[in-house]
Amino acid sequence: MRIAIIGWGSLIWDPQALDIENEWHTDGPMLPVKFARVSKGKRLTLVLVEGAPLQQTLWAISHKTTLAEAVTDLVKREGTTDSNIGRWPCTDRFDIFEKRMASIVAAWAQERKLDAAVWTALGPKKPNGENGLATDDELINYLRALAERGDDAAAKEYIEKAPTQIKTPLRARICRELGWYRLGK
């Protein structure tokens, strides 16, 4: 099987032990990616968010030979559970948004003669730790507070190393207001 791993954040510059080919292709599916999850290490990370502007994602071929193996590989890399991994072909357990993402990925993957694809499907998380979408102002204030405390190294690194083709409105605002510049890969 030819299985794609789709990424838009730290998978690109820090795949760790993810079993993939070395090359990340820059013509991944257009998906609604946004800086919207305050993750471990105080980083503001990119996740799929319904209604967010579409972004050109990246992809690499997995060395795994089954969809289940590719899912398990991504689960390990992300330190998460199976339920936080999107996939195509998908199962009935997915909600409407996840099925819509799988439909977009399916059309893209079939054009490339891929048999399957997997991606991280974590949702937004607010600075206070609650699941859900924070406002851009709340996220800017969160990052600004980290910077004022001198505790912003991991957050800044993630913003700056995110692929340059991920051009979200919030990233532009972070660059403008906090002076964090796009270094990406």
C-alpha cells in the first residue's frame, strides 16, 4: 500500500521516529488549518478547525504497509490515542467534520494514486486547558504573557518553524505584533 502521512506542523521539522520517506512534498491537500491548540510545552500549535482558511499541507510516504500500522506509527509520534488520528479510508465512528476532512483527503489522494492517508486530528484547546476555540485576541495575549515572563521559547520555536506555506491570519498577526518571524521549512 502507498500510504501518505499528512502534516502541517512539527511533523515536518521533527518527525522523530515516524517511519516515513525523507522527503516532504509541498502539494498536500488543502485543509482548514489554524493555530488553535495550546499544547504541551506551552506551544500554540496548528490543528484542523472547521471554517478556517484552507492551507496547503505537506505529505510524505509512510514505510508502513497497512493503514493500521500507519495509524499506530502516528499515534506513537504524537503521543496520543487512535481516536485522535484522522484517516482515509475512514470508519463510521467519525463525526461529520472528520468525514468531510476524509472526503477532501480522498479526492486528493486518489489523484496521486495513494491507497490511504493518515493525519493528526487533535482539536482546538484554549490557554486555560479547556477544549474549544479561543479567540485570536486570547491567543495573542497568551503568547504575549509567555514572552513577558521569558517563557516563550517553545511557543516561538513552533510558530517560526511551521512550514512557510502555512500562512494563517493569526500567524501574520503574531509576526507583526510579537516580532516572531517565519523561518519555517
